[in-house]
Amino acid sequence: MKKIILVLAFACSLQWICAANGDSYYFQRAEEAYNNNEFDECLRFCQEGVSTNPRDGKCWAVIAEIYSKQRYGRYGEALEAADKALSVLGKKETYWRAFTHCIRGDVFYKIGDLKASKQAYREGVALQPDNTKFLYSLADVCVGLQEYDEALGYYQRMVDISPRMVYVYGDMAMAHYLAGNREEAQRYADLTNALSSGENCITSRSEERRVGKECRS
């Protein structure tokens, strides 16, 4: 009996600590599972979280992400979860609001609605203008819409923020090429090759994740 009481007391104290940090117990457990690539377990904790507290915006946001990105492809449910997240996340939770808008952008991109995708990503970037992950996704959508000048503006902002991301110069070369700017395309291609030999350069998105430049894949 004493053991059961101690376990319950520990669980309650853990939930209190998580609440004091601004994150629910279920969200923290979900993040732990996510970081271990245990997405089914992450989803389960988030679902328990919103069942316990329907205003747990972070759990709703992660549910949206998992449905959209992590092998599920349940896009309707992803949009529903994203909308619920945006309806309860506070104005000061800027990153999570931006993140949720960008999940909506990811869903619309995957179902082929590039205009809606661009609008969602723009809303995310408006909240987090220096987030290179969000900028990159927005630029990619602009390329898909053949809006190359706008895409190049976002790429330029990325390298202004982090010059180490050499792979972005390669994307700039491609955008210039698609826009018919052959000389600029060649210039950025040459720049990419020249910079790629640098010791401190990030030459791919996977490498960017590896060195910790992104909080999510």
C-alpha cells in the first residue's frame, strides 16, 4: 500500500514540475518518445494529453505533425489537430504557433494545394522570421509555384542568417536556372562548389539536423 502511495505521489509531483515548466506531463513524455523515434508512443501520450486537457496546444501541434509527417499521411486529421492547436495556443507561444502554421503548410503541400501551403508557411515565417527551417519550406513552395524571385529572397535571408548553409546556394543556383538566369545560376553553382570544401560548412539538410540546427525533422 505504501509503495502504491509513493508511486502516485511521484507521478503527481512529476506532473506538477512539468506544469511549472509550462509543459504538461504528457507533452514531456511525448517529446521523449519523439526524440527516440517512437512515434506511435508519442502519439499515444499526446492523445492522452488532449483527452486530459483539451487546451494542451503543444500536444495538439505534435499530433498534427505526426499525422502529417511521420508515416501516417492522415492529412484531414492533421489539419483538424493543427486548427485545434492554433485555437488554444497563447499569443506568447510564438514558436509553437509558427510551427503549427508550418505543419498546415506541409499538409497543403502534400495534397497539392501550393497556394494554401504558401499562405500557411508565410504565417509561420511572419511569427518566426529568422527560423531557417520555415524559410526553406516557404522558398521550396515558391519554387513549386514558379515564383522564383520570391524564393530567392527567402534563400538569401537564410544565408544572411547562417552563411554555413552552403546547400542553400545550390538551391539558389537551381532557382536562377529555372528562372532563365543562366549566368547567375552558374555563379551560384560555382560558389557552392567553392564553399563546399570549407571545414565549417553545412552541405545538406541532413547535416544541418545532425549539428543541431533544427528542433524537428
